[in-house]
Amino acid sequence: MIKEWSLDTTDRRPFHEEPSVSTRHYRDAWMYMQEGKEPLYLDDGRTMFLPAGSKKGLTVEELSAYIQAMDSCESFEQYAEQRFAVWVVKAGENGQMATCSCPVGMKQRVCKHAITVGVWKGTITIPDVAKHAVIGQKRKRGRPTATRPALVRQD
Ligand SMILES: [Zn+2]
């Protein structure tokens, strides 16, 4: 029985080191890249900081505030506020996927930031199919707006 069991373990599929990247991930990354974000780099050449939300870039002061909050943890509010203000992306080594501190990156091990950094580093190419998916405008949430009469008579 032991022998069977050990045979079974050698037969397992190899562990996937790379997370699976869907067209949706690529599409999100492609749209993200159109926002023209400007990251700040660490001296190591691998680590970069991207602003969360609609901000285009980070100032050195904002980055310092982030690093200080991550280091000191003086108050939870301060930590939480800073934790989600900056995404820390580390480029992968030997062409591996980058890692990112955003919620999607933490959960799925791949996110638009990681892919974007891969594109910047030249290790990832966005497939054309993901670019084409963006051409149609995203439908707004909720009920479609009702058509209004083109002309209204004024009495
Ligand atoms: Zn991310």
C-alpha cells in the first residue's frame, strides 16, 4: 500500500509556478496602461510603486508616508489608509510574473499591475484579442436609459 501511494505521488502533475492569466486580466491591464501611470522605482530596479485609484503618479512625500505607515503601524486607520493608496509591484525574475500588493494580486496572484509591469519589462505581450475587447465602450450599470422624444412641441 505504501508503495502504491508513493507511486501515486510521483505521478502527480507538476505544480504550476505561474498563475493562469485570462483574457480579462489582459484586457484590464490594457485599459490600465491607457491611463498612463507613472510609477516610482526603488534602487533595486525590480520594485515599483503605483498609485491606487485615479491618481497618475506618486510624489516622494506620498511614498514616504506609505513606507512610514507600513513600518510603524502607529494606528490601524493610518495603516489601512496607506495600505490601499499604493500598490507595490515587484517584477519577477527570469521572466516570471510580477507580484503585486493589491487585493486582486494577493488573491489571484495576477492582476493588471503585474501584467503592466511585465509589458514594461518586455516579458509579457498583451494578446490582440484582449485589445479588441476594449474597443466597444463598456455598458453602464443598471437599466439602459430610455429613449427620449427627439422633438418636443412647445405649446
Ligand atoms: Zn495589482
